[in-house]
Amino acid sequence: MRNTLAILIFVLFCSLLAGCESQPKATELDRARDALVSRDYSSAETGAQTYLARDPDGPRAAEAYYIQGRALEDAVAVNAQQARENLQAARNAYINALKAVTIDRALEGLIRASLADVAYWQDDFATSAEQGQAAYAMLEEPNAKAWTLYRTGVSQQRLGRFEDADKTLRMVQEYHLGSEPAQRAVARIGVRGFNIQVATFANAAAADTVVANLQKQGYASSKRSTGNKTVIFAGPYKSWGQASNARARLLATYPDALIVP
């Protein structure tokens, strides 16, 4: 899984490695780090596992679990099922990395940011918000901090913690002015519900037909003109869970349906 935040975390880890010195008793882990930097995820995972099998409570166990998690999260999956399995395995590795404990604040920040990222894509917004807040205080790179704080705000919003989300998103604007996350935060502040963007049509008559069909099925629906196109929405829904359930029902007919904002 390669999203903006995941890529930033990966780059930060590569930068962190530049200051690391190899330890003679951990050659497998050193090779695993190099493999991860080279995006050889299979070798990175194998090297981390080898280190952990030999010294599960060693001084670099947190780093080994983190490398394992990154290799699993970033590996290309052959299908959706494998992608879900890799994501869960990566989450387990990050949790083990936190349990291993490290005095390296920068590494802990990356571990927590990675756990927050995985939880977000698993729709576990409570963990994402909690770990994102913790990671923000430990990260130093401005862009990574901005995306982590923004993702925390979105997670709070999806939990229905709308006032907390507004405060967090305003912090993104205040502390990371001019960044892409700050620009995205503008449209999210003040949100108190969710809609499903069902489909977009160039033909107005076709759009009207879809609106009528949705209403017959019991969906509240609306349309919005954007240039020469018409966008159809279902909703609004008061909670993310309600919107997710409605989207799941609509996907069979409208495969491009997505929840906004």
C-alpha cells in the first residue's frame, strides 16, 4: 500500500538509516534495512524475521519488527484478500515493535505513524487518531507531521468527534500553512455528516433518471452541476458507519461510489 503518508514514512526511515552504524552481531538486520531501502520487501522481511528468531528481545527488536511491518505494508499484493492479510500482518508487527520498546524517539514516531496509517485503511479510526496524535509529537519532518495531523483530524471526524476534528484540522492550517494537508483541511472544517458520491454524468437526462431510481429505493439524493457534468449524491448520513453501509449496498450498481468528504 503506497499512499502519501506511507511514502513519507518510508523516506524518513531511509534518512534515519543514514546515521545508523552496523553492529557485528546483527548482520541479518543490516541486510534487511538495505533490502527495505532497495524495495526488496521479501528479503527485508526475511532478514527481520531471522534477527527476531535469534534475538526476539534484542536491543534492535523494535527496529526489526518495524522493518518487517514496512515490508509487509509496502509489498505489492496479488489480490484484495492478500492486501488485507498483509495490512493486518503489518499492523501486528508495528504493535510488536511498540511492545519491544525503544529509546529512539525518531524510530518510535515512525512506528506510531505507520500503525496509525494501517489502522486508518482498516477503518479503525480510534486507533488511527490515538496513534497519529502520539506520532505527531515525535516526528520532525514538516510534511510528515502535516499529513499525520491531517489524517488524525479525518479519523476524529469519521468517529463523529466533529468538534475535536475541527480543532485538529485548524491546527493543520495554523502550523502547516501552505501545505497540501492544510489546503485539504479547508473543505473538511465544519463537516457534520457524510454523503456518497454515486456517479457523474455528462448527460443531464441520465443523471435525472439515476436520482429518480435512488429515490424509489429509499435513498435521499441530490445532484450538483460541475461544468458540463452532473454529480449525483446519496445522503447525507450522520455517521461514517451509516454512509459505509449505504455505499456497500450501492457498489453493485455504482462501482465508483465513494464517501465524501
